[in-house]
Amino acid sequence: MDFDFSEDQGALRDAVQKWVEKGYDFERRRAIVAAGGFDRAAYGELADLGLAGLYVSEEDGGLGMGPVEGMVVMEALGRGIVLEPLAQTLITTGLLGGYAPAELKAAWLPRMASGEALVVLAHQERKARYKLDVCATTATQAGSGWALSGTKNLVPAADQADAFVVPAMAAGKLALFLVERTATGVGSSGHLTQDGSRAGELTLKDTPAQLITTDGLTALEHGVDIGIAAACAEAVGVMDKTVSITVEYMNTRKQFGVAIASFQALRHRVADMKMQLELARSMSYYASLKLNAPAPERRAAMARAKVQLGQSMRFVGQQAVQLHGGIGVTDEYIVSHYFKKLTQLEMTYGDTLHHLGEVSNRMQDTAGVFA
């Protein structure tokens, strides 16, 4: 199998990496965190690169690209630990493009592709843990439309987004709806997350909503799988940069008059970090290549990938801190922020233990070396 990127994919990666290196340095990121964890101007710059329309068809004003291009972009953004929720845009444009009626697509996809509108997925609830079929939010028909009531937690950019894709129970079945920020009954609050990005709580009280699909669980699982693949790719970028920072530090930090990079035991640790990075990279490729597979195959692939990524993220992050010593956990030094990002990504869309259970549940009777 040929894993070389095409010329267009390489150009896309280079354009995003150039923006990260020149337009999103550590000081700008620190300023964005201090201002609340989200910068509409930075998100607009991503949209100007065409990234908000990556999964939007050309007819709706997007680039009409696919999972591999999404992986390339998220890996490049991971290297700069970019705070703006582009992964959310990939999820919601994918959901609207694949499941919404034509009029809803026409109303929102061009605006999302241009960066004019930020739409995020609001699916997490306190009692659900990582289970997608557990939902207390309710939807009732109100005339020709729908009204939603409930609370969603840890919604990315909750007090900044222009609209939300919200799962809710309609007549005992999970359905998916679009809720505008300006609709009556919408309340939101915002706070910083562990990695410095912005999230918050979304409350709905008899809030008007537009139906995306009545097959909400199928659509939600697909959307979360897009998010898992994006998180895997982003984590590879974060780990790649973490290893580079660690190696650079070891080449400059001296102990007993020599650089600590000359100590064999420490070199072995870096070799182990590199091995975990490459294992994670291969599983990120696997996840992206399986995004368009049939649902059972796709779901199993995402769980497998997230298990390996979770193990790799924990190992690389912890080793980076250990090899740096005390400076590795200070806010002033950049590697601590990469460590926090890896810690948060490990828990995004299900932690390692959750996905290990998913892998186990999806094993067939013939699974194993003796099959």
C-alpha cells in the first residue's frame, strides 16, 4: 500500500505548518489563553486557508476533500497546539453534509466553509460518561418545528459558537438537531479547559430547533468517529513536536560538563518515545483510512486507534516531563503545555480504558491468534 501523500496533500500540509510557525507562535497562544481560550481572528485565519470548508462540497463553497486531508491538517495544527476548534468544524460540516436536509445544508454549509459561522457538537452530558446513546435532553414537536430542553456539558467554545448540533430524545429515539445561539431559551457559560482552550455549558429550555435527522445515533456515532480520527491526528502532531522539544533540550542541558543527550540511558528513553510516536502515527493513518468504511468496521477501527493513541500520549508526555526535570511542569516552559494537551486529548471522545472496553465488546468469536 502506498502511504505517500499526494502533491496537493503535501502542499496543504506545508501551508498549515507555515501558518502555525509564523502566525501562531507560543506567545500568541499564551495571549489567547489569557483572553479566554478562543480567538475569532485566529479561527478566521484558518478559514481563510480553506480549512473550515475542508469537508464541505465544492457546490456549497468548500474544498470537497476527505479524511486524509483532514488528518494532514490536524497533525500540522497539533504541532502548534492550536486552540481554535477546527476539529469541531470538521465534525459538524461532516454531519450536516451527510445527514441534513437540502435546505439546512444550503443555509449553513456555505457560511461554515467561509468561517462566518462556527457550529460545534454539543453532545456530552454528566450522566452519559462516554456512552453516546445516553441522553436526557428531550425534543418535542412544536407546530411544524421542534423544541429542545436539557443541558450539555463541556461544549467547545460554548459561549462563542454561532450554532450547535444537539442530540435529543424524540419520541423515545435519539435524533439530531441544529440550534442557533440566538434562539429563545438558549443559555451558555464559558471556562478554560486543562489545555487552555475554551468550553462551557449549554442550557436549552423549550428552545426552537431544526431537525437534522431522526436517525440520531447513527449520525452521532459517525460525527464522534470524525472527531476521534481528528484527535488522533492532532495527537501525532503534538507528540512529534514534544519529542523534538525534548531532544533539543537534551542537546543543550549539561550535567557533569556534558550534554545529557550523551547519556545512554536517556537516549534509550528517547528511542522509546520515538517508537511510541511511530506506533501512534500508524494507527492515526489507520483511523483516517477507515472513516468511510461501513459503520461496524469504522467504529471498531476508531476504538483500536484511540487505545494505541492513549497509550502513546501518556508515555510520550510523561517521559518528556521526566527528561526535562522540574522545568517540564512550569507554565513558563512550552513542554508543559504540550503535556497538558496530550492529557486532555487522551480523554477526548473516550479515554483509553473506555475504548479498550469497546475493542473487547467488538471482538468476534474468531478473534485471537488461534482463529
